[in-house]
Amino acid sequence: MRSTLASLIQNNKKEFTFISCMFLLTVIVCIAQFMGFEKSIIIDLTDSTKISTRDDRVSKGASISSYQMTPQGVDFTCQIIQSEFRWPYCELKFNLSTNNNGKLLGIDLSSFERIGLWIDHDHENQPGTRIELHNFNSAYSTESNNDSFKYNSIEFSEKKVPSPTWIDLHRFYVPTWWNARHDLAVGGTDFSNIRTMSVTTAGDIDEGVYKLTVKRIEFRGKYIENDTLFFLLLIVWSSIAGFFIRELSVSKDKVISVNKQKVKWQEAAFTDTLTGVNNRESSRKIFDDLLIKNNALSLLFIDIDFFKKINDSYGHNVGDEILVQFSKIIQATADESNILIRWGGEEFLLLCPDYDLVQATLVAEKIRLTIEQSLWVENIKLTASFGVAQKHQLSISELINKADEALYQAKENGRNQVFASDIVESDS
């Protein structure tokens, strides 16, 4: 065997020299990829024409916001005043768009991985900060309506996050209110054309004066995405492998192994990396398969109660551990025919084929009780709220919206309960 291999190398010196060089180049490229060789975009905080504020006065509220340019950055002041408007807020907004021959263009952040925030707060009980990246897409946005821009959001507590802090963009989510107003086909985060971004106060905030200074905002990402790089390397090395296939006659078992790996990659594209359940991208195929069978269908919209407080109090690692256990409990408690999808953040959908509203409600109550009685990390008392709806003649988007409305009612009624939609569509 040694003599055969030595003979092969001797007879193909150029080929093996090329392979050795390609291997060395691959190592160098991988080291550069994972050792911080990155591209960066730093937001200009010195152009006052690109900065503005907004507050709840546009919604008949009374809160007052203002900003001031300083050598340290942008000082933002928010005076929260309780009024008839239920959700007081203040917003510091940065315009990231440019005018190209009369056409507004945003920033394409789809190839970036994380955002860096240098924000100092001047309030001992700062309740939290929400970062929003507003994306324009003609498929769902109009120039005249800013709320039609897709809101990619993340909310965090400064007590648990240092300054500066780096947040992965994959942690951002689209708020439920935005999804409820748009078709399922345009769901999911979108960073391809970010026109504006905002630093806003948290959703639940007391009266008072809150101040913060935005010193720097930066986006970083790989010059070549990991998947793209791996794909290019795969192409290169597949070509090189062709030499060995010809010379060494690779066995059929190795070919079968490669095919299995491809299947795993395809499955991974539709699997939530944290919990291992179906992700939102898989939902279209799942719903299409169910509609082809033309079976009855009920849907559970599930949301963990007060999950943000858990993240704020115990950190995202504990939050992630709870999400993993939460999905496992649902799968273990639900029937085998039920299909679990992580919809986003702490929200899950449970599809119940061939279930009517009564049957699906019983499943929801069974899961709710199991969650309430389970032991959780840090001895956290965890509960969940459920909205249940049956498809009848509804479209998929309408079914999801109906379950979401039922979930909202469950929360309004005090959480830790199941609320079933009482609207029954005619099957005729």
C-alpha cells in the first residue's frame, strides 16, 4: 500500500503540489474568517439632519422627547408622562437612507452578523431599551406609511448587558403586531434595505425623566458569509476530490455518506438551531402539505408568560435553556400527529391536523398544566398562555391571526390560561 501511494505521488507531483498549496490556502482563509477579519459600518452620529425624535404625543399621549448633539455623542432625553395613551414611549431615530438620483436607498445589512452599541444611561432604574431596524421592501412597504416598514426589534435590560455591547442580528424578531397586519409570506426578519433605526424606551415604563447618550453604533460582519465560504470551499475541494476519485476509486459507501450529509444540511435549513424543532421558514411547506391532504386543522398559538422579565433577571443563557425545555415539554405532552413550530422569540405554533376546536383546546389545557407543574432552572415559576382557533374556511394567515387574537385575550384575562376562538366559519 505504501509503495502504491508513493508511486502515485511520484507520478503526480504537480497535482499533489497543487493540493498541498490549496490545503494551506484553505487553512489561511479559515483562520482569517474566524479570527476577526470583518467588514464594518459605523453610523454617522454627527449629522443632525439625519437625527430626529418622536414620542407618544402623535398618539394623543403626553410624553416629551428631545436630543442634543455633544462631543460625546447624541444626548437623548425622555420625559415619560402617563396619559390616556396606554403605552407611553420616546424614540430617537436615525435616518440611514441615501438619495440616489431621486431614489431612496437603505443599508443592506443582510450579510452582517451583529450590532455594537455604545450607550450610556443616566437613570438608576433604567427599565430597558429597544433597538429597532426598519426595513423597506416594496412587497410589504409603502413610502407614505412608516409603520409598513418591517420592524426588526430587540429589547434588553442595561443591568444585564455591558456597555459597549454586541448583539447578534439573529436574536432580532418581528413583533407580533406587525405580523398580524401582513401576509405570512412576508414573515421573518429582513435586513436587506434598512432605511431607519431607532433607540426607544421599553414597552413597560414608569413616569419619570430618562436620559441616555448614544456614543457609537457599529455593524460588523464577514466579508464572505460562512455558508458562502463553505460552499465555495466545498466546490473547490469537490473538484480536487475528483482527482482522488479517479486515482483511488472511492467506494460507494463514501458517496452514500456524502448524500446523507446533504440531506442533513437540507433538514438543518428548516430546523430551529436552539430548540431543534421546526423553524418559521419551514412553516410554508408544512402548511402546504396539510392543505394538500384537505384535513381539518386547528392551531395553538403559545406564548411564554413574562419571558422578557426572565431574560432581564437571569440572562439570555437561562432564557435559552428554558426555551429548549419548553419545546421538549410541548412535544412530550402533545400527540404524535401534532406539529410544533418555533414562530419567533418565545412564541410557538402547535398544528393539530384532524382536530376540531374542542379537541385542540383539551390538548392546550393539558400542555398548560404540564408547563405549570414542571420544574424549571433557577426554580423559576413558568407559565404560558394559549390561543386556539380552528381553520374551517379561513386562509392560513387568517387562521394564525385568529389564534393570535385568542392568545391576546388569554393574556388580557390574566395569562396562564387557554382561550379558544368562538367564531365558527361555515364549511358549506
